[in-house]
Amino acid sequence: MKKSLIALAVLATAAGAASAQSSVTMFGIVDAAVQRVNNSGGADVTRLTQGAYNSSRFGVRGNEDLGGGNYASFWLEAGLNNDSGQGQNTSLNNQTNGATGGGGLTFNRRSTVSLGGGWGELRLGRDYTPQFWNLTIYDPFGTVGVGTNQLLNSNGIPTNVRASNSIGYLLPANLGGFFGQAQYYLGENASNVANKDDGTGYGLRLGWGNGPFEVAIAGGRTKYLVGNADQSNIAGSWDFGVAKIMAQYAWDKSTFLANSGGAYVKGRGYLIGGLVPVGPGQIRVAYEQYKVDLAGGADPTAKKLALGYVHNLSKRTAVYVTYARVNNSNGSNMSVVPGVVGNPGVNDNSTGYDLGIRHSF
């Protein structure tokens, strides 16, 4: 009897130790907003949409301690269209014809497995590209809603946010403020087709932060038969306490740029913005400009002003309102939210409003 009790005690201790070394967490955000988009010379729409403050999502992540400072982890994160209950699309191969999903649960936002430790992290699967991070981290509106970053809206590159089939490495967090990420991703086309390299590319990001100041530079290239898609940017922020100032500068080259007409051209843009805490809330403001360099000097230009306020009801729940306006010139016709009901007329303006609720868990 005593031996049985001792054996049970040993098993219970071992099970407790194992569970203490591993963890699985369910998490998510449900964000819904009434959105109005007015496109001069084009169509208008009023709709209920998701993710105008934070993108709606549902995810599961886990971590296992392997000993010696090493760990294994996974991260599965699905985008949600909670206005209709559908899952969001994903991209199979980093190409314009590789979208699927949009109905069932699709882990389009992130789907990775990792090994890590004091030497850094090796990450495999669908993940954010290094060239995207600067555009969202240093954007007061986090690249969502009518206030989303015009630099991201304008470049149109299929891998400007995420890449499937990626192999990535992230620097460890103990490098005196330095951080970075390198990534290589595959288009997975057959070797005997003309577009065999489509969707294959790489990205790199390197930054440094110390106290209230942070700066990072990033770039990437994705191969396509119609011409390589190059995306580069530098960005940073400085938290003064009374306000956090953000700035970005981006330079791109591809056939996917908005207003490029399918030509292989350059585009350049910048953003200046800030976050101002006000009691339990926060004022958000940004001004952006993106210009495409066309032959003949037409240079279509989109200028965007966005202003918003977020009121935190708790650590998990917030209400918010955002206003944004894009002024187009020199042949540009960008909308505050591209792809919703088309674009405004050439050189016409686009205006948008968001009024929403965000809850996280």
C-alpha cells in the first residue's frame, strides 16, 4: 500500500512539473465599427465592419520549456470577420492568385512553430514580413480602419504584410536594445514554368531602442515575372510622456504600386503622427503622403490626414471614433479604404469615418 502511494505521489509530482514547464493560451480580439466611406466621383457606402481599431482575431499559442534556456512554441492566429461570422482569406504562395479561405476558420494572420533560446528564435510557417513591422508599429492607427497607413495602402505588394512558407530568424532580446528579424519565403512554383520564382523572396529588419526612443530600418524583395517587388522603409518613435511622436519614410519599386498603371515604377512616401494620452483615453493623429514616379513627371500623389480618439472603459474594452480624408492630385485616385466600393474619381477626394467598440480576451 505504501509503495502504491509513493508511486502515485511520484507520478503526480512529475505531471505537475511537466504542466509547469508547458503552457497553452487562448486569446483574441472582437472589434466592430460602423464605417462610412465617401468617394467623390465614385461610390459611397455605410457598413458594419471589423477591426477599425484592432483587427479581430482568434488564436491559440503555446510554449514548452526544453531546459537550458531553450523552448519550443507554436502560434495559430485566425482573422475574423465578426460582422458576418466568416473567417478571413489567406495566401497559399505569396502571389495574387493564391488566396483561399473566407468562410471557415483560416489561420491567415499567423501559423508558426518555433525553437528558441538565448541564441534567438527560429520560426517556420506563415508570419509577418520584416518590411511590414515599421509600417504598423510606428503608425498611430496601427494600419487598420479609415486612418490606416497610406504608405501601406499604396504599395500593393502581395507580401507587404505577411508571407506564407517562410523560414525566419529573430535576434534574442538581450542585445543591449538591438532587435532584428531575417526571413526567407517560398512561392513553391514548379521549376519548369515561366513564373517559377513568383512569390519567393526575403526580408530583413534591424533596430535599436533605449528608453523612450526607438528606430528601425527594414527592406525586402519578392520575385515576380512582371518584375521584382522591392519594399524599404525606416521609422521610429520618441515618447515624451505628454505625447509619443512617430515618423516613417518608405521607398518602393514594383508593378503593384497604386496609380502605377501596371508599370514598373518607384514610389515614395512619409508619415508623421503621434499619440496623446488624455485621462483614460488617447488622441491619435497622422499625416501621410505617397507619390508614384511615373514617366513624364505626372507623379500621382495621395495626401492623407487622420484624426481619432480612443476611450478605454477598462484594460480590455474600448470605444473609439476616427475621421480620415485623402486628397488626390496629379492623376491619383486613392480611397481611405481601398477595395471597399472602388476608388474616387481621378484627382477627387475620399473621406471616411469609424465609430466602434473593441474587446480583447
